[in-house]
Amino acid sequence: MQVSETELKDFILDSGLVSRKDVDAADVEAKERKQSIGDILVSQGALSSDALRRIKAYVLGIPFVNLKDLKVSFEILSLIPEPIARAHSIIAFKKSATELEVAMLDTEDLPAIDSVRKKTGLKILPRLTDDASIKHSLLQYQKSLKEEFGDLITTEAGKLTVVKEGDGQDISGEDLKKMAEDLPIVRIVDTLLRHAILQGASDIHIEALENEVIVRYRIDGILHDAMTLPKAASGGIIARIKVLANLKLDEKRLPQDGRFKMETEADKVSFRVSLLPTYFGEKVVMRLLRETGEGFTLDALGLHGDPLERIHHAMKQTTGIILISGPTGSGKTTTLYTVLDILNTPDVNISTVEDPIEYQMKRVNQTQVNPAIGFTFANGLRALLRQDPNIIMVGEIRDAETASLAINAALTGHLVLSTIHTNSAAGAIPRLIDMGVEPFLLVSTLRLVVGQRLVRRLCDGKEQYTLDKESRDKVAPQDKFEAALGALTSEKLVKEKVSLDALPFYKPTPSSECEDGYHSRIGIHEIMTVSPAIRDLILHNGTPDDIEAQARKEGMLTMLEDGVYKAARGITSLEEVLRAVSE
């Protein structure tokens, strides 16, 4: 059922939301472009899309529902699976014996209505709603699923068969296998993994204590307690994880590493498993690697302005080394894959050697190392050089042999990308020299070093404030704020001659939809180009501080300065920047 343009225009005017002058101008433009007057007003920002929906609902006589005020039971909500609800913006909220009321953004989405009708066998009554209601209801899915997972784990833990260890005697491998196949254990582990995926966790920690087992998730870089399980569950859970990761069941005295994969409706996730013997039993840490890694851009990762230009310039080189540095979990691999994705064109051959392959990329020859059989980074890199590559990606430079081979590959006409564990961009240079790389070879090959950390993003309901000089001095030196203000001014994000006292910063405001005021993460970076002056410092054994000082003279923003820049833009908070960057 369509709304006529005349009716829509009259009702928009009657609503008083838009002036007659704007409506008349939009009407002329709509006729010229052969578009709806409503769409023109929304594109101009004169009318919100939600307000337009409400007006259309009124004209058509379709009831409008606000789901933010409704608590929908999970039984009704789950009649439409979460992936379908998210994809089609359709939420089930009220049910009778024969009818189901659904809230939608587009009541003319007949395929979605028909799909729900076939699935439920009920008559579907479409109701119009707004974006905020859909977002609220999608969060209800997650909260309801969390509650359901918690109940399921509690129920299954009560059904466990307790296998007691005899006086100092270990449980046999056969008994451990039976424990791993025990139905409650299978359900608990499966639920734990799905719950972690749903929560957006990057790591799962399962820690055995004296009388209980604690499960913690790392979400947006911060560890959170997820649940506490009875001690009786420990042996079975660890045995189950060992079965999934193809590890030795009866080996409890030595560390073990393995991996396995799991698919849900929305995600394909690879789990990297590490087991470590502790006093009260084995500790398990699982790293979650989502295999839907395409689609990143350097802008989305947090790069901007001059630093972004520096990376693009280095990527245009056909030889040399580009390094990404930072501690574990700082997003180095994601940045590396994003650069690879940009370089991945039909006219180049890209080969990688990794441990493990974290994202699978089309048209890239990816090789995984296997130290157990002697296939190391160095051996893999040596073999790659015989495969006629243009671009080589080495997962990590961690020893002298790999460093030497990477340098030689860069000298012989290849572009080499890799990561290195250091605390700053300048710190990568003494680290490579310490590995045995000659300074004169380093200055011939190293093009660019990216230092990075991850900070949590602020949610929308953030609180604005300003800092006086005394407050700023407690956070960072004056020159750091001045450098950040300079970047904001050059990118025209603040007006010329804005004083530091007027620069806005933001605090997190927790809410029901955003528990601690933060959601997801973004990078803060320092991009160091190896200029002639920096090459001279490397040859004369300059310290990391000397190298960083020179890079700052040449326009490099340090990680702290980039963090202050992002804090002033409202992307993150100063507290979060200071947490991530220890100065």
C-alpha cells in the first residue's frame, strides 16, 4: 500500500515538523529527480527517517509501536531467529492463538513477512516502528540469550557425573574420554563457546581454583568474569576442549597448544587453544579468531590525515620492509591484513607464512608454520623466496634467522610486511639490531614502522567537558596536547586558533544498552617513516628516544598524541588512552 505524494506532502505540513518553504523546495526537487518528497527531506536532514515512518503509518492507518517501553518475553522474541530479525529489521512482540504482531521498519517487506508466516504458521500483523526500537529489541535478544545460557549451564552442571581421583592416582585416558563425551559436559562447553561468540569476546580464560572454576571473557581488551562453575566440572570441561583441539587427554604436566573451528548462524570462528598446568589443575586460554575478516579499511582502523598518507606512500614502494609493532593483542595482524587487502591486486603475487592463519584471503597464498615438524618462519620464508612473489607477509619476526631472511628478501626486490613485539615504533629498530641485523642493512630496507594500541570506543550517550592547564598537566605534557590540536586543525576538524582550554573531551556514560559506556575498539597509532635523518641516527647507534624525537620533528604523532586527538574528537576518552599507552 503506497502513500500518494499529495497526501504525504499535506501530512508533513500538518505535522509542523518542516517549514512550508522547505516542503515546497523539496517538492520541486522530488519532481525533478522523480523521487519521493519524504526521501528528499530525509536526505536534506530536514526530517528524520523515523518521523517520516510515523507520518506514513498515520496516513496508511498502520499502528505505530514503540518497543523501548515493552519487555518482550524471550519465548515470543525467539519466534523470529536473531539473524533474520537483524537482517530484515523485524521483531515479534505480541502473540495470540492464531496471530503474531511484528514490528518492522518497512511493512512492505513481503518476503520477510511471508518467511515468518511459514516458520510460525500464524497470521502476521505488521506494525511500524523506529530504528531505536529495533536496536533495543536486538539487545533484548542478547540479554535473553545470556540469561538462557546461564540457566542452561547451571542446569547441566547439576547433572554432572563426579569422577573422583583415587589417592594420588590420575584418571586414565579412557575415563577422561568418557568424561569428555558426557552429555552435560558437551552442552556446557558448547554453550560457553557460543556465549563468548555472542558477547564479542576475543579470549576465553578457564581457571581452576581450589573449590570452583572461574570462566572469564576478554571483551574490548578488558577481562570480565563471565560465570563460576563447580569444581566437579573442571576435569570434564578440560577433557572436552582437549578432544576438540585434538590434544593428549592424559597429559597434564606439560603445556599443550591446539586449535579447532566452530560455526554459528552468523559467524565462523577459529579457536586457538593453550593449556598450562597450574597448582589446582590446568588453565585453558582460547583465542577467538573470526574468519569473516574482509572489509576492513585503514580509515576504519583509526588512521587519518598525514599518518594515513605516510602508509599509502610506503605501500606504493616495490621493495623494502613495512613493520607493525605493538604488544600481544594490539591489533597488529588486523592492520597487516588490511594493508595486504589493499595491495591484493591481480598483477601481484602475494605469499604469506603465518602462525596461525588468522583470516583467509582470496588470491593470497597462505602458509601455516608447524614447528613440531621443523617448519618454522625461517624455513617457510626461505621456501617462499623460490615462489616468485612480489609481496611477502611474515606473521612475526621473532628470531635472528627470520629477521636476516626478511632483510635479504627486501634487498632482492620484494616488499616485505611483518609484525614485531615492541612498545613503540622507534623501539623496533634496537630490537632488530639486538637480533643481529646490521644497521647498514636496516637503513637500506626499512621503509616504515607502525606502532599501535587498541582503545575502547565511547558509546553515543557520552558527556562533554573541557580541561584547564592544571588538569591537562596531570594527563600529559603541554606539547602532546598541542600536537593533537595541530592535527585536528590541519584536518579542519576544529576552527583555526581554537585554544586548548576550549578543546572538548568526553566521559563515558553507562546505560542499559551500553553497560560501561564503551563498545568495540579502535586503534591509536604512531607512523614512523625512515627518513634520511633517522637513517643517520640508526647508523650512529641512536637511542629509541633520539629516533622518536627526530620523527616528531618530522611530523609524527606519537600514540599518546593520536589518542588525545581521538579523545578530542569524542571517539574515546582520555582515561582509556592513558590506560592503553603507558608513558
